[in-house]
Amino acid sequence: MSGFKRRPQQLEMARAIHQAMETTGVLVAEAGTGTGKTFAYLVPALLAGGKVIVSTGTKTLQDQLFDRDLPAVRSALSIGASAALLKGRSNYVCLYRLRRAVEGGVASPDDAVQLHHIQHFAAVSATGDRADLADVPEDAPVWAHATSTRDNCLGQGCPDYADCFVMRARRNALAADVVVINHHLFFADVVLRDEGVSELLPACNTVIFDEAHQLPETARLFFGETISSAQLVDLARDARAELRAAGGASPEAERLASRLDKAARDLRLVFGEGASRFAWTQALRIAGFNDALHVLQAALKSLRYAVDAQAERSEGLAACARRTSAAYAILARLRDAGPVEEVRWVEVFAHAVRLHATPLSSAELFSRQMQDHPRAWIFTSATLAVGEDFGHFTRELGLAEAAAQRWASPFDFARQALLYVPKGLPPDPNDGSFTDAVLDAAMPVIEASGGRAFVLFTTLRALRRAHERLRGRLEFPLLVQGTGSRSELLARFRKLGNAVLLGAQSFWEGVDVRGEALSVVVIDKLPFAPPDDPVLAARIEAIRARGGNPFGELQLPQAVLTLKQGAGRLIRDENDRGVLMLCDPRLVSKSYGRQVLKSLPPMKFTRDLAEVRSFFELHPQCESG
């Protein structure tokens, strides 16, 4: 294989995975940056025989694995194992809903043009995967009219079932030796026993989770229940369309659908502008929230009766009736007192609001999913352990009996990187002047490196303040999260070669910039989750109630693992060099700071700006231009 280099860590990891596959064991495997963990699990997956499911953290990684990594390993091994890519329903064109949208028309001329592109694509595509249609952005609103969801899919009752792209993808997956999915699809299908992964699992010998550090949060999301205003607006729209298509909607039914639409939108308006999260008890203290819930529940109840009465007229109306009943049941449960093992909360977005009931722990629920059939389970990521301790991750998923191993990065961090914790910053990172102080401390480092920096923040407020401070005052090109898609900003960052990128959560993981374009990563402070986050607050209270230590068991491990992800953006190749600048004074002032630092790769530590400048002077490849 072109460019391949022998790495002892990669070979050891591959052997450990192969052993777990042979013994249907459970392995938790942390592999530092540069280990080559993807090949370390693909080689045994392809050689061991049997059926393997590989689940990745995002659809982008899923496509990369299927389109690039898997073919490369399969070719190098000269092995004929078959592979299939399987995504969630909403990633494929739905022929039935596409036809409905074309017949009924869409809101704007732009949508109509894009809908025409989708119609042509559906006629010639073998997969119907919307990622393959360059003419329509993946986040274009028109896709809501041309794809299905679990709620509105008609299943076997659909007139286009025989030609359905989703069913075609699932048939391919059932026949393949290796199936590439993502975490959201895994949980959505397994938890709800939907058609897809839950069909694949009984025949599967091994499940491999890449980017496994994301699993606990994803599991909690799917083991709970959720309903959103956007989901109800879609339901109202679909009910109107199905009533008309089935022979004309009565004015009363139209009125009831419009009433649901208005009630869902009014619920969002209760919270004013901006995005936020509230515990259920907090939301109930907001004027109008409880009244809006009551109106919404009444609107769902009325529409349920109206659609139920006509459900026999078409499969589409029957699906709307099922959706209305399910939404009503979830909303009624949310309004009742919930069990102590879950937290109810509200998530507010720019144009929608989502109501959640989330379990405090997914450990028991997840371990139960693992017990239905004997198979190997592999969990791998660059960030699973705090130092040498995997306890936080294994507790989160109920993996008490799992074997756990870690392999350090093969990169020479002591030579390639410098860890700089500046002096003179406010001792309290919550100080109102802290962000300005971070920028003042970072500017000499950015100047020494000739730009080529990521400045990563733990909050959007700090990001906005940094943008305000640096806009028009920086001698290097300034790129800011939110001014374009992540892929667009990264492409510009690589091309410019001397840019400074301001980012928040989106840029802490899953970002790979190799070479001279990135030579500095600045992180403003330790990424502790905000204690007023309703799910975290409830979990902290539950740990306290049983006599545990929430900081040591939950908050610190989470922050360490997130910091490892952010720090991992710096050195992506054996030829990379750079400075990791951590601006949180608690790293040296608090007793837990040593534990945090020991969890990072073994870089040379300094608090001296002169040493940072010398680092760039001694490494010409780190100088600009």
C-alpha cells in the first residue's frame, strides 16, 4: 500500500481486535493520533470472515470509511469481501414524497428548481443518496419534501415500496460482509426495533464502534423520548397533503391541521430569540409555556380524531393517524410526573423547540442491547481513557467486564510539539475579562507562528467576543465558525496557509489539518460542561444522592476527554510541528490540573513565551510563507 509505514501500536491493536472477534469478547481500545486505528480494525474485520457492522460517529466519516479506507484495505489484502453503506431514511430520496411535492408545489422558485434537480437525480441514481447530488446542498430545506422520516414513511403500504432507495440499501446491507453505518442509525433502529440495523444484528458476528467516545451521549438521546415543534409542523403539513390527495379535505380537517401548525409554532415563540436549554421545572416558570403545551395537546387530540376517522382512505392518512397518536402519547407523558431515573428538559433552537425525557444513565439499557446475541463488541477512539483509567467510559455504557487497552501515538510529541500555559491570566476563567486576556496572551504566539492557528473556545459567547476584538485588527486572514460550513472554512484555511480560525464545539473534533497550515492550537479554558445544563445538573444530583463525587466521577473525566479531542487537532502527521496553548490557569493552580496534563500526549511543558518564540525560530518549517 502506497505510503504505508509499519507501526507496532497498529499491529498490536489489530491483534487485540482479532482476538476479541475470535472469542466474541468486548474490547475497549484507545489509540492515539497516528496509530492508524481504522486499518487496525478493518484488517481483522475483513480477514476473520463472518458479518461485521462498523459504526462511525458522523455521516462524513461514514462516507470516508466506505469510499476510501475500506476499498484501500480490501485491495491491499486482495480479498473479495463485500461491503455496503447504510444510512438513515432521511438520507435517501423518497419517491412517494418527491412525487407529492412535485404535484403539490413548493413555497419558492428556488425550491422548485432544486426539486427539479432532485427529480432528475432520482431517475438516474442507483442509490438515491442525497450526498451524491452536488446541485442541491445537503442542508437545503427542500430535502424535507423529498425524503422520509421514521414518522412519515409508509413502509410496505407505500406504492413505491418496490423501487424504494431505502429498501434497496437495506437489501444490500443484508447481503454484505461488512456494513458501514453511523451511531445515530444504530441506536435509532435498535432501540425502536425498526427495519435496518435491528435486522442486521442477529446475523452479525462483530460490531465495531469507531469514535466510540460519542456513544454515551448518543445512547441517552435515543433511549429517551423526544418531540419537536418542527416534527409537529411537518405532521400538520403532511396531514393536509394526504387529506387532499385522498379526495379532498373537509374545511374542518384543514382547520384542525392548521391549528396544530399554529400551536407548534406558538410553543417556540414562548421562548423568545436565541438558543437555550431549560430544565422542565424552569420552563414551567416561563410565562406562557404551560398554556402553550395545553393548547398543543388539545390540537393534537382534535386532529387525531379527525385523521383517525379517515385513516382507511389511504396508507398516507393511516400513517398520519399513527404519528398523531404517538405524538399525543409522548406529549401527555412529558406533562405527567416522570420517573426519577430520567430528566425532562427543553431545548430551544432558532426556529424550533424540542421537548425531551432523557434517562440519567444509559448503562443498563445499553448492556441489555449487547446481550441478545453472542458477538464481539469493539469500542475504539483516540479519547476513551483519563490517563490510564477507562472507568468513566465503561461506567457510562455498562461495560464493567470489558477488556481495555490503550496504545500511545507513534508521533514524537516531545520533539514535535510544545505545551504552553501562559502566565498572568485572571485566576478565575469565569472572570468577565478572561476572553480578552486570552486573546492578549495568544497574539504574540500567533505572530510568532505567522498565523496558521486554531483558537478554540468553550462557549459561543467567548467566540463572538473574540471575533469582535479581532475583526479588522489582525494581520492574518480571519475565519470564524458560523460564516460558512465547516468543510468550506477548513478548505479556505488550508488554501490560505496563514489564517487564524476561531471555532467552538464544531472544531474540537473530527477536523484534520495536516502540514504547515496549522501550527498553533489555542484553547481558552478547560471544557467543563456548563453546570446549569439540565441533563448534567440532574446527573450530578443523582451522583450526590448516592454519596458519590460528581466532579471526580463525571465532570472532570468529561472535560479531560473533550480537551484531548481539542488538543488532538494539532499534530496529525509525523512531520507536523506546533504549539498547544492552554490558557486555563487551573491547570497549575488546582490539584486536578496535574491529572489533566498527564492525560495529554507527552509534550515539553513551558510557561515562558520566549521558549515558544524559540520553538518557531528553531523549526523553519513552522515559519510562515
